[in-house]
Amino acid sequence: MKRRTFLHKIGSILAVLGVTEAEWLTLGNRYYQALAQPNSRKLALLIGINQYSKISNLSGCLTDVELQRELLINRFGFQGSDILTLTEEQASREFIEAAFSDHLGKQAKPGDITFFHFSGYGTRVKLETSPDTMQNALVTANVALDLQDDKIVNHILEETLLLLLRSLPTDRVTAVLDTSYDAPNTVIGLKTRALQESAAKLATEELDFLKQLQTQKLSNTPIVLAATSEPKQPAREGLFSGFSAGLFTYALTQYLWEFIPATKIQVALSHVENSLYKLGSKQQPALLSSQKNPDITSLQPDGIIGAEGAVSDIEEDGKTVHLWLGGLPPQVLLYYGVNSRFTLQTKEQLVLRSRTGLTAKAQVSKIEGANPLQIGQLVQEAVRVLPRNINLTIAFDTGLERIERVDATSAFAGFSHVSTVVAGEKPADYVFAKLQETPSRYGLFSLGGEPIPNTTGEVGEAVKLTVQRLAPKLSTLLAAKLWRLTENGGSSRLALKATLEIINNISPRVIMQRETVRTFKTETSIQKSVQTRLIKSLPTPIVPIGSRMQYRVENQSDRPVYLILLGLNNNHTAVAFYSWETPQEPNTTDIKPILQEVVIAPGESLTLPQTNAASQWVISGPASECEQQLIFSPVPFRETLAALSTAKYSTVEQRTIGPLLNPLDVAQALLQDLHNASALKTEMNSTAADSYIWDVNNWASLSFSFQVV
């Protein structure tokens, strides 16, 4: 969406917030300031509604509340007694507005921190005072004022909520809204948090309350983080490893667990949007408020380093602890295996023994002479253990007839490493469904309902034929799933930074930066890094077709590191970075180039591809999304290079970034190389036979996603 169009769309919201266009465009970091202040009282009101009367239920809203509560307590120092949650039937319009007034309005004082979260349905309604315009509204648990009469609805207007936020007697007000207001006519894949527009009247009490708020003195400009930035963009919730959650809430809270919160909000949204894309949704979260001349926030003394979770309980023997693992990347959590290890800041190690959803049990080792464990201690990933037999999971859309599902099940069974489920029953990677505009055609879709390029069958083609032609694409998509599992920018202990740049005639323009964040040793160095890193990142990196691109990679560690780049280009075909070398031998004219390792010396940096005419990386059409994974190791990628070398590449394809002809073989070799780089595999032989074991000291993996236009 063009900037002018977007600002026009959110103009009414900004007006209620009291934010000018100029202020909105100077996005700040007050979200972090609001959460990270150590000396103020911190109050939170969390709303989550799964069960609705007379309309279909949602699944992930209560998990959202739990995700936010655990984050606020363990990461940002909120007291449990200062967090009020309203869920299910408690979350009526009357109770929500009363709780807002009593828990936040009457208790908050100047300088205090207040936090509001809502997960549930949104919709649009007409007001009698302005029948030509539709107003955004939050759908409460008691949808209708009278259960026998659904002509009067009991929604909370978005304008009411924004005015409530502005009326609080503190200027440190943050709200997160994991909802949307415009329901799509048809839904493939993930459930959406929006209802169709309603012709019902809004309850008189809500309109009276709004009028009362409009007369009050409004003292602050709150921060509002919204799940979507476009009016017709749906907020979605996903099914994960034993639980459902709002994609936006999960991605946002996961980022705030792992990364230092003292950074600009644009950077957080860039990471969150990257996660949403990997989860199958094109949601673009929005920040709808800001401040002028934003500063970098000061760090909490106990919050310098991020974490993958925290100790939530300790059993009587003192050797078994319960963990909350809200900081693990969502795509990794599903496969996170027994014998994975975490460290505490007191250096003890925890060995994972079992996991259910976001909670786990771990055994304490190396506790001689250590201080007693405490609930709330942060835990950081040390060793990641993943199974070797990871499949690509295809969900059958519920719109398929029974015979169509039977035929599809039979056809997909012919592929190794592919399993099938019914959409909504178990976690999945993609959806097999009918095309909405041509029901006699079948195709593969993202979980957000976007068609995967080059996966659509012909009109009238049998299900089995369509599925059989998917073989190459399924192999590519599984390969991408495998290399995504390596992502560990939050937990890696290799000090690396990578910058994606557009090359122009003046100086390279920064599009995105990613770096490992647990490699700084002191608070001073952390703050220095915070002040300089990622300032030019954008929530939605945009790259015009025809752009010349490069990565600038810095090795800030004390060891040489080797580099592999793998990715999906804008038609979901695999690409890789190759470094070709032509051996110099005398009296020989027909020598074929060979692949060589890419290595970066300690303290050195390089650009890839090298900026010369023979090795330019130029972005081609069509317009779409691209993603790339930069994987690093202090040990050579011998297996990966061998797998790359087995494919027969023409001279034209021997470019620095080009097609990857055998993506699954290469991805599996990459995972094995990272396993081989771990010194722990010898002491974990019982696990090594059927698992990959990766030590955070010996690998780093940074993810880049950008939009081609």
C-alpha cells in the first residue's frame, strides 16, 4: 500500500490518538520505554475471548493472554498482582470498561506504566449518528445485549478504547490489539479474527459512554500496536505444538523474549513481520502512535540479555524445574527435542526431559556449589536437539469433498517426507485446496490462503494428477522448512552482523540488518551496539525490481567463520550463493570452475556477491516476497559443498547467487554439517543417532525477508 493511501486509511485512528502525520512518520521506541522502566508501578489489563455466544469460537486468545502475562512478569518486571486478566464470559463490554476504569484509570499515577491487550474478534458497525461510515469495534463475550435479540450488539468501539487509553493519567500507555475488522468472504487455512459487517445497532450504553469520554481531558498519546496495517488485512491465529495463538501476539512476544528491548520499534516490527511471513501470513503489523525525537531507552539492570524462557516452578527435590519457553522461534518449538540444553545466568545447565506446548520439564546438572534456583530465572538456549525425520505437512482444506480428500491422501502418500492432516486439527506447513475462482482446479496455498506459484492444476484435472506434479515443489518447500529451523539470531554465541544493501551510484542503501545479540560482554558495549544497529531498518523492506543488491557481512568473533546462503526467490524456487574458483594450471585451457568455501577471517568483513560486473545480484520480477537464510559455522560446510557440487550447473548458472537444483539434498547436508560442528555429539551418542545436535557456540543463522515490487 502506498504511504499516502495508508495514512488516509488510518487518519481517523490518528485523529483520536491526537497524533499528526509528521509525528506518526517519526516512529519511536516508546513501546520499549513503557515496558522497561524499572522504578515505576506497572499495571496491565489483558483481555482474551475464545468462546462467543451465537458465533463461531476462536482458539488462541487465551494463549495470547498467557503469552503476554509470562512476558510481562518474567521479562519486564510486572508483578502478578498488578496484572488483571478478563477471559471468556468475564470479558463483557461492561466488565472490560469497568476494569479499565478501576484497575488502570483509578490506580495509575503520573509516571506509571500501563499496558492493555485485546485478543478476540473485531468487526465494523454503523452508527445512527453517521450512517454513511463504518466504525471499527471490538466484539465482546456477550455479543448481543440480549441473548434473545441480536439486533442490538454490545461491542466496544475502537474509538472508545483509544479515548480510554488517552484518558489515563500517565504518558506511558501501551496497547496491543490482536484483532482485525474486515472479514474475508472465504477463508483458506488459518482462522481469522474478524466478523462480517453488522447491520445491528450499537448498545445505547456504549454510545453514551463514548459521548462522556469525548468531553474528558485527554492527557497522553498512547502507543498502539495493531496486528494489521491495512483495513482489509485479516489478523490470523495459528495452530502450533499443542496450542493455538494469535500469530501477531506470538511473534511479538517471542521477539521480546529473545532480543534486547532497547531498540527502535521499527526494528521489532521488521523481525515480527519476518516471523509472520514464515508462519504463512502476510500480516503487516502497524504502530499507530509515536513521539517526536525518540531516544534509545536505557536498559534494565536485570534485562540486558534476552532469553528463550524462564523457570516457572521448582519441584521439591530441587533437581527438576518447569520451564516456560515463550522465546523459542515458533517454527523451531514444534520439533524441539529431549536432551536440548539451556543455561542459567548462574552457569548451571538444564537438560530438557519433556515438553508440552510452551511448557517443559528439565533436569538440573552442574549444581555443586551453585546458588539455589529461583522461580523467574531466565534460561538461554545452549544446545538445540531436533529429530532427523522431519516431514513437510500438508493440510486438506475443509472445503474439499470426502472423495477429494481420499484421492489427495493416496497421492501424497507416494512422497517420502510428506504427511497430511485435516486443516485446523494439527499444525501444518501448507494447505491443499480448491481455487476459489475456479473450483474445478486444485492447488497449494500458504496457511494464510496465498497461492504458491506454479502449484495450480489445470481446469478439470484430477486431484491425483495435480498432486503428482507437485513433487519438485514439495521438495523445495521441505528444504526451506529445514533451513528455517536453523534460525538462532537470538541465542547464537558467534558474533556476526549482516546487512542487506541496495547498491547505487552514491553509497549502498541499507535495507535490513540482522546480528547475533548475545555476543556483547558488558552493558556499555551493549548500549553502544544498540545505538548504532538497525537504525535504518524498515518494518516492510521494499526492493524494486531491477535493484542491484549485496550483503555486507562482518565477523566480529575471534574465529574464522564459513558462510552458506540459501533461500527462496519470488516464485518459490530455491537459490543459493556459490563461490566459483577456476584453478590456475599451466598449459590447460579447458578447466571447469569448482566450488570453494566462503570464509571470513576474525575481525574482517566481506560483501557478497563481490561488486563487479561478472557477479552482480540483480532482483528480477515478478513482484512477490523473497527470503534468504545466512548460515555461519567455524567449521567448513564440507557436506553442503559436496551436495552443491553434485548438481550439474551450466556455465550460465555458475553465478554467485543462482538456482539451487537439489535443495533438499543441500538442506539435509547443511543440517548434518552443523551437527558435525558440535563438540557435544560424542557425549550425547544415544541422542545423536536419530537427532541433530547443534551447539549455539558453533553456529549462527540469520533470516532476511523482503518484498519485491
